[in-house]
Amino acid sequence: MRELQHVLSRERACGFRTAQNPAGLIVPAYIHDCEDFPNQVRHIQAAQLQPYTSVRLSKGSIKGERLDDEIRTWVHDVARAIQSAPVWDPCWTEQAVTAFLEQFDAIAPAQTSPPYLA
């Protein structure tokens, strides 16, 4: 999550994911499931690799060949993101930490009174 916040901060600071510059630095891929996929990036189109993955994927299998094909397509987006990445700016670390902590400040506590301990 910390790395994700760093990259999201870089995208915002450098004007990515705007009408003028719709590209981004994050290139997600669903490999297993997407239940635990971070909310911050659910809106970004992701490579759908789940149909081609398995813990028992056999070398040379049809499923493995299809996974290779999907990854070959996806890596073009990864390469484009790497090539468009801006030069490192040290202030991004503080921006990322601030954005990460703001997520917790925005969540209102559900409990409004102290618990009763019997």
C-alpha cells in the first residue's frame, strides 16, 4: 500500500490520468482474484490474467501459452508507463505519506460511545 501511495502521488503531481494526459504510471493486472484489489486503483483498467493462471500450470500447456500471449500484450502498457515516468522528486515521499494518512482521517468511527464491559 505504501508503494501504491507513492505512485498515486507521482501521478497526481505530474498530471497523469487527466483529460489532457490519460496515461498513468500504474498498470494493474488481476492474477488471482480482485476481491482484495485496492480501492484506489479499481477504476484503472487492468489486465485480466485470472483465466490463464493456475497454481498447477504445466509448462507448455495451452493455458500457459495463452498466459504468455496475454502478458506479451500487457507488457507494452508496462513499458509505456516506465518510459513516461518522470524523474524522481524527493518531495513525493512526504506527499505519499500524507495521502496515506488522510485515508484514515476520512473514516469516521462507527462507535460513538465507549464499550460496556460487563
